[in-house]
Amino acid sequence: MKIFTTVATVCLLAATSTAQAADPNLARNLAATCANCHGTNGNAVKGSGMDSLAGMEKAKTLQKLADFKSGDKPASIMHQISKGYTDEQLDLIATYFAAQK
Amino acid sequence: MMLMKRRDFLKVGAAAGAMSALYGCAGGGKASGHVVVVGGGYGGATIAKYLRMWSEGGVQVTLIERNPTFISCPISNLVIGGSKTMEDITVSYDGLKNRWGVRVIQDEVAAVDAAKKTISLKAGGSMSYDRLVLSPGVDFMWDEIPGLKTAEAQSKILHAWKAGPQTVALRKQLEAMKDGGTYAISIPKAPYRCPPGPYERACLVADYFKKNKPKSKVVILDANEDVVSKKGLFMKAWGDLYKGTLEYRNNAEVKDVDVASNTAILEFDKFKADVLNVIPPHRAGDIAHKSGLKLINNRWVDINWLSMESTSTPGIHVLGDAIFPAPTMPKSGHMANQHGKLAAAAILNQLAGLEPSPTPVVMNTCYSFVDAKNVIHVSSVHQYDAATKTVQPVKGAGGVSAARNELEGKVAIGWAKNIWADMLT
């Protein structure tokens, strides 16, 4: 029970120190919106022609997304979709995919 | 079938649950319980998998689906056009069963008892749930087309708006049609399932005629004032590719049919076709429509966008085409998959004693073939807005293809392979 109390206290502190209570699974949930095309957890079906995002370095993913947003990188659809997410959301998504195998 | 005791069923998952029993800052507790999902299409299959995956086996999931395999509506117009087969659009439920530990029952739900939190099955027996997910797609409002009320009439004048035997039957009618014949497709007033779908189908039938029955014609009888989706791109395809083959008529609502003469009856006119394809107006699938949930326009289920939960009946979540959509949100398979993930995340929070995430996001892409190779898309991203309590399309995001192109023809097939895997394997 002692461990329980400690964990609960840490959680309480974490929650109260955040101005807006963000869902701890926010990054996971946001990244899941990409999975329709890029595969579950960023593992695209082999041979499908879609980019796998799992394990991609965060800075690389963010640069690609920034280029799609600015129009520097030509795209069929990602220039439109990337604009639907805030930079903070894209950061969470890129962080999540970088941690996937 | 005997009444299933939840505690017996939960024993099965106890070992898996013990593997990840430590609490984290994720909340008050780890999610556990039994979720029953009704309907194994784009919404239901997705949530079944994601509940199992995200709970690391902690939540038990039963999926009740009347068909033995998943057959995709997206891409099915290519079967009707003749460039794909039914095998190409069929996926087994084995991945959900064997890899993800979803209990898949081939049956139909006869009734829901929201107070007792049980459902009863058509084949007999009942089971209890902690949370119920209804993802039943649509059913047709046959009263709106009285001549189509009988099963016999429905086997002659097809909708093929649910992929399966009707898809095959419509293809056969087109193959059997003589050259010089006319295929007519009727579109109900929006909202309906897959806004660009009827226009895509018209294109693919026109493409088939051009190559195989060049004297034949396609006529679109659209109940709407104008082309509902990707208007500029579809009209350009009709002008460039199908001039003299495809005719578009707006404000042409089919009010009834005469089955014997294969005639569509419009308000002031009649239209006789060799192959008549009537898509009747539709509403939330039967089980969602008759279970006492609050409906809008007596057709679509009103839901809370933080959890996809019925606004009238706590504990019952509704996904996909059956819901009253958020502003500009299409009824699409892609969107149903997104609903499934939104609801999976919310349910796992709720089962752990937490509130659903306050900032859900969903997005959509719809690819349409204008011939066997060239494709056009429409995309959108929708973010939750606390003021309007719904997900709103992000201004400046989303849009359509610059022009039809073969690259997106390949992307559309890649999309299908990935979304099917995302749901089912």
C-alpha cells in the first residue's frame, strides 16, 4: 500500500502542476489518427507504398511535416492534412512514432 | 446459448491483465471489464482491436457480426466496374480472434437492455456488458420507395450500397446488359453513406461501357440540387472522359419504382433503365435505431463527441455511419475507423475511472476512382471545439486533389491495404 500512496501522490502533483489537464495518452491518440494510411503504430503494410513512421527520428518527421505545411515539400495530400494539426500536436505525434519499433 | 457470466469470461483475460498490472499516472486505475461491440465493419473492427491493443489485453472484447468475413464497401465500386474481384475486398476476422484475442461471434443482436446492461442474441441467449458499442452502419428506409419493399423487388432493383452479394449481383446485371442499354443510378438526399461513392460508381460503369459496350449510357438521377462531393473534379472527368456516355440530372429524386418495367418514378417524370440501381434514403442501422437512443430527425443517433456515447443513454457508444455527423463530416469508412479510436480511448479512460480526453481529433480521406487507374481525393481534419461541443473542421486544412492522377490511384489501394490491416490484423 505504501507504493500505492507514493504513486498516487506523484500523480496528484503532476495533475495539479498542469494548467490544463491533458490526457496522458494524448500522443498515442493523436498518432492513431495517422494509422489509417501509415499503419498501426506507424508500421505501414509492406509493399503498400505508404511511408512507415515507426522508429523515424523525431526531428526528421517534424521537418517533413513542416515542409508539407509550408508547401516546400510537394505532396498529394499531406500538405492538406498537416495543416489540420497544431505544431504542439505534431510534436507529440513525431515523439510517439520515434518511440515505436 | 447460456447466459454468460461476466466473471467466468473475465478469468480468461486475467493472466494477460496481470502482465501489466502496475498503475501509472495514466489515472485512477487500469481499465478492465467487458466491452461488447456490435458490427464488424470499419468502426466496430477498429474499436475491437484498439481496445485490446491499448489495454494490453486487460479489457475483454466480444465482437458480434452477422457476416463470416469483412467485405469492404470502399473499393467495391472497382468490383462493379470489373477491375477488382470480391476476393480483393474480403478480409478474414482471424486476425482479430487469434492475434488480438477478440471473441468474435457470428450472430445478430436482437435487443439491447440498457438498464440491465445486457444484449440478447438472435440465435438465443444473452450476455452482459460494462460498455456497449454499436457500429451497425445504415439500414434503408424502404417506405420512401414503396415499390422496393419486398425482398423480390430488392433482388431485382439493387442498391449495392452494402458490399456483399448485392455487389456481385450488380456486376452480373451490367455484364448481362446488351450494348446500347442504359444504366441509371439514383442518389438519395444527403446525408447518406459515402458522399462521393455514387459518382465514383457512375464513372466506373461508364469506363466499363466505354471499353466493352460503347453504345451504352450511364444516367445519374441525383435527388440533390448539385453534385454533393468533389464536384469540379467529377464534372471535369465526365466532360473529359465520358462525354456522350454519362448524363447527370440534378433534383431528380426517385420517389418510387415500377419493378416489372425497371422504371424509376420521379416527381414529374419517369425513367426506364436496363439496369436500375436505386440507393434508397438510409438511417442508423436497425439495432441503433430501435434501442431507444436519442435520434436526430428520427434517423441518426445523437452522440457526445468526447466519447461517441449516446447523449440519452450512458454506457452505449455509437460509431460510424449510424451517428448524426459533426459539421461537414462525411459518412465514410475512414471516419468510422477514426470514431473507433476516439471511442476506444474514451472507453478505456472510463473503465479506469477517468474522464475521456478533452481534446479529441479525427480526420478523413476519401479516394474516388474516376476510371480504373485515376483517382481524386477529398480530405479534412476535425478538432474538438468546447464551445460548440462538437468536432469542427479545421479552416485552411483539408481539400481536394489538384487534378485526377494515377499516383493517387496507387495511393488509394495502399490506403485500403493499410486501413484493413489497421482494423483487422
